[in-house]
Amino acid sequence: LPLRLAEFGTVYRWEQSGEISGMTRVRGFTQDDAHLFVTEDQIANEVLGCIELVQVIFEALGMTDYRVRVGLRDPDSSKYVGASEKWDLAEDACRQAASSLGVNWSEEPGEAAFYGPKIDFVVKDVIGREWQLGTVQVDYNLPERFDLQYKGSDGEMHRPVMIHRAPFGSMERFCGVLIEHFAGKFPTWLAPTQVHVLTISEKQVEYGREVTAKLKDAGIRADLDDGDHTIGKKIRMHRKMRPAYMLILGEDEAANQTVSIRARNGDQCNGVPLEQFVSDLFAEITNRERELGLVPTSE
């Protein structure tokens, strides 16, 4: 031990119709679910590792407006399973982990799962509503109910402790909150489509396809609009999609193997060599991904 098992699994809940809301409250959603089986003396480090994973995700996405909630038993409720002394151990483990975070946290009786206490990361959206996203739960009870055992270094059989971990929580809810957080203006490295390629007329269609192919060959997510609309209408339409970059291709660009760039922040640059743009954008994306540990660092 520890033994860590993880999956992306679909969960279904029969939410009341009046409670369903967009991507944030749905009846079927995908959860990044993991279960860690640990010894009692491994609980602190494993819980801390789970919490740090949530914090890494939030930091990478610039989600700083959140609070940490330690959900405990409601002493007046009978819905909880397990011995009181096991609950005391689990609640103490959650308190210790929350205290090590270096952020404000609060205890909230009645917010525990029926099998154990939990640490929730509650995020505010752009209009101030709170949503529970990441969660870490310490569970002494389900290993007992399933009669789980492991052989310790002493040769004897022992009961493991189970940690439930979901750094994102509901993927649908997380994406919904994230879209609002960025107001649709995703950073370039994360944008679903990083470059929109727009042709001025049908004469540039072939060059537009060449540009789009080179971007895709470099691993850059790009779409081509070679339709019949005027370039002004295309720009207005694509601006609503809030892309990081639009490339305008006219006669000069096609003749000289260049692109005219319109960045989301309003900057414009004309006559940029295509190869230079592809190289610069690739570096912009991969440098950020490397900072986040998403791609290997060079030796």
C-alpha cells in the first residue's frame, strides 16, 4: 500500500426538474473518480497529495476564488454508518490536512458523506454562486463493510483505510464554471480552437487549406472558414467565438506565404511569414504547457 485506482466514470442522479441547470446541475455526469487504499500511517501524506493535486489544477486555471470546507457529521442525524471512534479518526485526519493548506477553511457539520468526512473545494462563479468541485474523503467504514484486508509487515492481516478523490468533481460542472470563469476567452494553450483561419475570397481557399494543414501538423487546433460571406461578416461572426487568434488571408498573403494576424486583445500584425507564425504560436503554447508540467521539459 498505497494502492491507487482511478477512472472517469458516468454517474446518474435523479435530480428534480426544477433543480436542473445547464452544465452545473445535471442528471448524468462524468466524474474523475479515484479510490486510494492506504494504511493508517499513510493517511496524512495521501490526503495532502490529493489536496495538492486540486490546488495545482486551480492554480493552472487561475481559479483563485474558492474556499475549503471540511464536512463533518451532524451529531443529531442517524444517516451515518460506522463506529464513532473511526469517525473521530477520519475527521481529525481531514482537519489536519486542511490546516496544512495555508488557506482559510471552515468546519461544516452535516456536510459529510454517509460513510466519512470530506474536504470540499467550493468555487465561486462569475455571479457569486458557489459550486462544489474538487473533493477528498476519508473513509474507514466501507473497507469494513466490504471486509477488505491486507497483510502488514508484521505478517498479520489489517483493515485498510479508503480515500475517495475527485479533483475536478463533475467534469460537466467544472467545464461550466470554467467557461464562465474565462468568459469564453480561454487561454491559448487551453482553447478548443486556437486559430480561426478566414479567407477573403474563393481565390484564397487553397492557401487557406494549406495554412490550416500546417497549423494542424504542428499540433495547433485550427479551423478554416472559406465560406462565401464577406470578410467583415466573417470577422464579426468569429469574434463572437472569442478565439485567441484570427488569420486573415487575402491576395497578398497568398502570394507571399504570409498571414495577417488579429489577436483577441485587439493587436493586429500584417504580412507575418506563415512559418514564423506557426513557430511562434507553437512556442507560446508549449512553453505554457511545459510550465504546467503537461509536456516534458528539455534536458
